[in-house]
Amino acid sequence: METNKIAEEAMDCESVEMEEHDSRQQKTKVPRRTIYFASGETMEEYSTDEEEEEEDLTKKQVATVDTSRLTWGPYFLFQTWRMATATISVCDYLGERLASLFGITTPKYQYALDEYYHRKKEEEEEEEENRLAEAAERQF
């Protein structure tokens, strides 16, 4: 009796058809952005699967806190943490702006590099003019 039952279960398992649902195949790819070129051409940029997975993970990681349900201890801790992160963000922003204002973000010897490339360009232009002048003299 048990062997018949096992055989029937085996037959049931063999006749079961598994349907595969792939949500990625059903979705139509929508371009993340469209780039328009001056020549009139356009290029559509699609997001990769990795980017979509990263976006899903970040959405899952963000948790909202209902402050009305917190007791006093966690409430003060939450508000302190929120003010601290906001203060750090403001200081970071202002620090970048002040550094840019005082010129700290520019390379220390950028003026020397710019001068070197400018002189090199002038020398190349002068050599080109000399070469063209010599070629013109040879023709006449």
C-alpha cells in the first residue's frame, strides 16, 4: 500500500510543470536618460541591472521613524543624532565653499604647469612658422 502511495507521489512530481516567471523579461526597458547631440543625433542611456539592484537595496535600508511613538530616551537620542548629522553636513558644505573662495582647492603649482604648457605651445608655433618660412624660401 505504501509503495503504491510513494509511486503515485513520484508520478505526481513528474507531471508537475514549473512555470518560470522572470520579472526582468516582462519589464520593458525605459531609458534612464536621453542625450541630445548638437548634430541632431540622440542616444538613450539605460540603467544596468546592478544599478537597479543598488537602488532597491538603498530603498530597503532607509527606515522611517515615527517620533510620536518613541519614549523620551530614544526620542532625545534620535533628535541629537539628526541635529549632529545636519550640523556636519552644513559644516562640510561651508568648508568646501570657503576652501574654494580662498583658493585652497586649486593645485599648489598649477600656475607653473600652465606657464610651462604655454611656453611649449609658443615654441611649437614658432617652429611651425620657421618651417613654413623655410619651405616658402625653397620654393622661390
